[in-house]
Amino acid sequence: HLILRVPNGDYMDLYALSDEINRLYSELPQLVGIGKIDVLISLAWHLRQLDSQQSLAFVNDAEILLNMHTLCPSEQRRSATCRLALIRAEIAALFQEFDQAEQLLLEARCGFVALADISGEGDSCLLEAIISLEQGDVKRAMQAAKSATLCFERGDATLRKLLAQAWHVYLLAFVDPSEARVGLMSLLANINEVKHPA
């Protein structure tokens, strides 16, 4: 299966519950070589906010393995590289290293677009919304959240789409509370159809 896809073919979730993280940790010692890359990237992704330092350690390990295994198919390598850049971008933003975060975000976005990876592109838009808001640019954050919603609609990623819509409504509340109220009512009307363990 492609790097960053779980066995049923779906992209990894934006967030994982502790059971999933523990399962990935338990798999790690049994894996060697290129087979370890998926799990390292999944752990790095899921720990990016929970334990940023450990996440970066997993990113470094994954990058070392990618560099060692030059026979890894080109598309898989590029996909992994984009996801690792996105993880680094989010962690840089968490530490308010915004110049680095912006540069890594651009690198990840360009790669995802080139790969026609709609989920990755949408994830990069969500991160752009967060980075923009942290820097006080609500207008850019709103546009990024809207772009994320459109990406996830194209990719039929319902949970991600709802999260992007929720971000847009939250941001809209800063500039147009009445419009945000309408958006919230619409969001709540659609959210009942979605089941998620969290």
C-alpha cells in the first residue's frame, strides 16, 4: 500500500486516539527498513501536538530511512517527504517559528498539489489557517479554511470537511457573527450523520 495510507486505502486520520498510538508503538520494534517508514510517519503525525519533540525524532528517523532506501518508488518518497514537511511546519508554528513554518508549509503544499494528493493539500490548508490565525491574519485564515473545505469535498473526506467548516465558522465569528451563526446551524444540521470515536 502507498505510504500514508492505512490498509483500507483511506488516508490517516488527522488525529488518533491513544489506543491507535499505542498499537503503532507496539508495531515499531518488529519493523525494519522501508517497512518501518509508514509507522514512523504515522506516529510523528499523531504526536505532532501531543509530544512535538518525540514527533520530530520520528520525523528524523523516517527521513534517514528514506535516504537509505533509494529504491523506494518515487511517488511514495515524494508523498512521505511532503507529509514530513507538513509535520515540521506545524511543530515550527507551535514554537512560533513562523518563517520556518511558512517555508515548510509551502514546500509541503507544492508537493501535495504536484502529486494530486487532495487530502494532503487540504491538510496543508488547515495548517495555513492555524498559522495565519496565530499571526493575526484572520482574512487569510478564513480563506485557507475555505480552501481546505473545498479540497476535502473533492476528496470525499467527510470528517476533514466538517473540521474545516468548523474552523471557517469559528473564524467567521470574529468578523461577521450573524453569518457565523448561520454557518454554525448548517454545520450542526450535517454533523449528526458522522460517527467518530473521539
